[in-house]
Amino acid sequence: MWIDLLGALLAPERCAACDEPVPLHHAFCACCAVSIEPADFEAELPGEVVEIGAFGGALIPALHRLKYQGRTDLGRPLGDLMARAALQQGLRVEQVIPVPLAPRRLQERGYNQAALLAARVARHLGAHHEPLALQRRVETGQLAHLDQHDRQARIRGAFACARPVRGRSVLLVDDVMTTGSTLGECTEVLYEAGARSVAYCVAARVERRDRGFTR
């Protein structure tokens, strides 16, 4: 605790969306926090899904900064919020696995934002973080503007399981769930490898009417 307090004095906490100062262990300032709404629509996945909120409000700039502006530091506060949502839902898992980036995309970006989030989630849940458990074997290109059918066709066979998961409960982690096609494909691979159960934790879920948004 004293290390966190010392860090806050030397480098005060900032809002993940607007950089306004925030209290210790807060991801968003009061103005940004009220813009985050719950995701109260059904997810088209076989397991439980938890998230910070619906894709909108302050989550959009926060995730854009994490994903495209090199703000790897935002993986901590956003991942902590995701972990809080998972704990509130009573999720108990053995492995936390991030959705992988394609090798070329990982090389360009220098990090996998889902892995940063997954590391924090795993820490709070007391589970093993397995950043290399899934591998993306196929370059799928940008998926943001594709509908669910085209997404599913593009990602079919794109993933492979590279670490033992047999008999274990798994939590898949990603930054944004749009149609659920990517998480669904990862789920099939994990079940084929023997996973006992698969649940999902994302920062934000996109409503059907918003699925044309670019992230």
C-alpha cells in the first residue's frame, strides 16, 4: 500500500480518458465516469460475459489511447476495473488468456493491449496469466467494419492453442467485444484443446446498432 501512496505523490493518478487528476485507484474522473453506461444487451456467446460497460462515453477515448496511442499505462486502471466486474459476478477461473494479435500487428504496435488487461485481471482473480496460450496463425486484417457473417468467415481457423488448458476453467480477455465472432472462434479452439469451461471479460461491449464504429 505504501508503494502505491508514494507513487501517487510522485506521479498523481490521471483519468484514463481525459488526464484530469483522480483519486488513488480510480480509472476515471467524476465527469467521465458518469458517461459510462452498463451493457444491458445479450452477448451471443456460450459462457458468461462481464465488462466495464457498453462501448461509449469515456471508454471510447480510454481504449483508443490504450490501443493506438501507446498508453500502455492504461492497462492497469482499465484492467483493474475489469477484474472488479469479474469479482462482482463471482467468476472463479484457473487461467486468464488474452485474445492474441497477429505477429505483424504485434510487431507494429509493440504490445498486445488484451495481454496488458489480462495481466491485471489475473492478478486480482489469483489465476494464472497465460499470454501465449492462444496464437493467431492467420493475418485477418481489420475487422471493425465487417458484419458478423464476414467476421466469422475471416477468422475461421485463425487461432491455435499452444499451452495446456485441458480440464481447466478459462477466462478469455479482450478490449472490445463487437459481434463476439473472435471470442467465439477462440472458444472453439479452447474447447477442442480440452478446456473445462470458458468465460469472457472485456472492457466494453458494442451494441448492435453501434457495430459500425471504428475502434
